[in-house]
Amino acid sequence: MKKITIAIDGYSSCGKSTMAKDLAREVGYIYVDTGAMYRSVTLYAMRNGLFNADGSINTGELEQKMGEINISFRLNSETGRPDTYLNGELVEKDIRTMEVSARVSPIAALPFVREALVARQQAMGKEKGIIMDGRDIGTVVFPDAELKIFVTASAEVRAQRRYDELKAKGMPADFDDILKNVKERDYIDSHRDVSPLRKADDAIELDNSNMTIAEQKAWLMQKFNEAT
Ligand code: C5P
């Protein structure tokens, strides 16, 4: 069977990664969570004092340090899903905190950050057989992807999902804070100058507000079968 490239884009916390991870496992494709890469750069900036006291970013220093930020993924044998490593350290949990969520979108709006991460993403997908999720995969990273999906759901549904996910991991979560963060990130991600979040013209739209995970999985599998 021919290997293809699958691009899954959409708003924050709309279940893209759950769908993508499950399909990747089932069809033996590599899964890449590009949000984890932007989150890792954010965590690096937080840990290295690259946010100023007023919350702004020390962009000059971050730009210089980009070459030192090594992000990799390794399959977790227990979960069967990839974990994120930042310069060799397992950061899967650290990059999902509300502190990182609150700071990631301004980092992801910086042109030099996008340029560096997009180049790494394109290198990972050179051999095809890849499912990548994010905001600009179908528009910028892989404009020629054979299958493009654009996922949407109401902000309330998405905030509830993120709340349940954090709770399940035993992490602190407040529904109102999460809803506010989801809306803020949607706004910044859709209005930035470089690679704003938008549906590619040839992407298939999925509103999964009222779908179970099993239904979403079956829907995506059908699209995969149609495309291969
Ligand atoms: O997917 P996730 O919600 O973890 O992504 C975190 C943030 O990273 C997004 O809100 C967005 O600002 C940024 N991002 C991006 N482009 C991508 C993936 C994520 O700008 N391809």
C-alpha cells in the first residue's frame, strides 16, 4: 500500500492528537505532535529566563538559542504513544501545564521559531508514512499532503476535554481558566502574521463537538482508506 502524508489541523484541544495517535498506531505511521514542539520551546524559554518580568519575550536571546533546543520523540512502551524530550529530558508532563499553555501562542507567533520548527517537521516527514497535527500542517508544512483534515468543535466542548485530560493525569485544572486560555490561543493563532491557523482549501472539515472518540476514529479511518 502506498504511504501518504496526513495533515491534521484545527483549534486548541479539539481532539486532533487523540485521533491522530490512534490512527498512527493502527496503520503503523509515525505520529508527530507539532504543538509539543512549540510547547517545548516555550518551556525552554521559561526555564532559561527568556520571558521578561512584564511577560514579553527576550526574542534576541531566544533566536540565538534556537540551535541549542533539541526536541525529540520516543515511543512510550506502556502507553504506545510518543513522549516528548527536550535536550534529552522527558518533558511530556511539564509542557502540558497551564503556565506553558498561557505562554505558548506568543512564542509560536515568532517567525524565527516557526521557521526552525517547520524545517524540522518537514525533515521528519520526508519519507511519508506520517501523521502530523498542528495549526499550519496542511497550509505550510505539507501543502501537498494527500489527506488534510481540519477539526473544529465549540470552545466549551474543547475546554471540557482539556479539563478532563488534565484531571485524568492528576494535574491541576480550573474549567474557567481553561476556557479563557482556549479562546485566547484560538484568537492569537488565527490572527498572527506568519502562518495563521486557517483551513487549507483542500482540507476536509470535521466538527466533532457531538462525536465520541470511537466515532472520530472510525471517521478518520474511513478517510484514510479512501485516500490510500
Ligand atoms: O496543539 P497544542 O494545543 O498543544 O499547541 C500549542 C500551541 O502551539 C498552539 O496554541 C499554537 O499557538 C502553537 N502551534 C502552532 N503551530 C502548530 C502547532 C501548535 O502555532 N503547528
